Amino acid sequence: MLNREIKNKRDTKETVIEVYLNLDGKGTSNINTGNEMFNHMLAQLSKHGLLDININVIKGDHDLGWHHIVEDTAIILGQSFSKCIGDGKSITRTSHSYVPLDETLVRTVIDFGGRGYFKLSGFIGDSDLGELSGSLISHFLETLSRESKCNIFATILEGVNNHHISEALFKSLGISLKKALLIDPRKDSIPSTKGTIS
């Protein structure tokens, strides 16, 4: 089994964030961003992706709002995914997942092809999200896709409650990540006819 885990840190004048990521974990998490709703969403990613994730925001300028903390968490977490994956040898690479939550149904489709691109079809409003906003959730996913060098297409097929929509998105993304990052024992090469996922 490859050692696909990392400890990583982002240290800027705006934030100091430590991350531990294990792609072959059991879905355990210890997340402290200072924003309880953001913690809740990241815990869904961990639990349903079977990813062990520890995130500790040591310093953050949340008095200015949550933008920098959310963005920088996405940056360091995305970079951690990219470093753990390396050249991508033997990974499944692409996957998708549908997740319902009460009146909500969402779909995520991802590809670890070496280029980050994010598309959200649908709208996440701001109500029922505590101190988080729908636009910040979208920005988190956009930044995560860029830094992890992964395409993420997220579609809100049904939904009214913004908490349900956001939670279903993070659950669905976790499941898609789990499947895309599985090591296929039949593969002994980089999953691209180019010979690289860069």
C-alpha cells in the first residue's frame, strides 16, 4: 500500500493553517476552523470520503469575515490532495456520486486529470448556513478543484434548504473522492494515454 498521507501548513499574514490528510483513512476528522458550519461540512467530506482529515486554523482574520479562512483552507487542503496523489499512478481517476438529503438531490462528477476546473449548476443561498454563505461554499469548492488539480462538476438537481444542499454536496464530493482515488490493482501505470496527468 502506498503511503498517501501528508502533514502540511499554510502560513501567511492572513491565516496560519495546519492540515493532516490520509487518503486511505477511515473517515475520522478533527476540524477546528473557528466556523462551526464550515467544520460540519468538512466533517462530511471526511466521513463519506473515508478520508482522515485534521484541520487546525491557528490564526485567522475572521473579524474581516470568513473569506480568507475558507479560501486558505481550500488552498492547503487542495495542495495536500495533489501532493498525496503524486503522479497518479494506479488511481481510478474519475468518478461520480448522487446524494439525496430530504428534499435535496445533488450530483458531483470529478476527474483527477491534472487540471483544476469547477462548475456549479444551481444556486446555494445564504439562509440556514450559520456564519457561512452560499457563495463561500462555492468558492471553497472552486479553490479546492484548482489546487488539487481536479475537475469538479457539481449539480443541484433538487433542493430548497441551503443547509441540506450544502451538506449533500460535501457528502457527494466525499464519495466521489473516495472512488476516484481508489488504487486499482489491475493498473500499473498513470491513468492517461499521454503518460501524465499534468
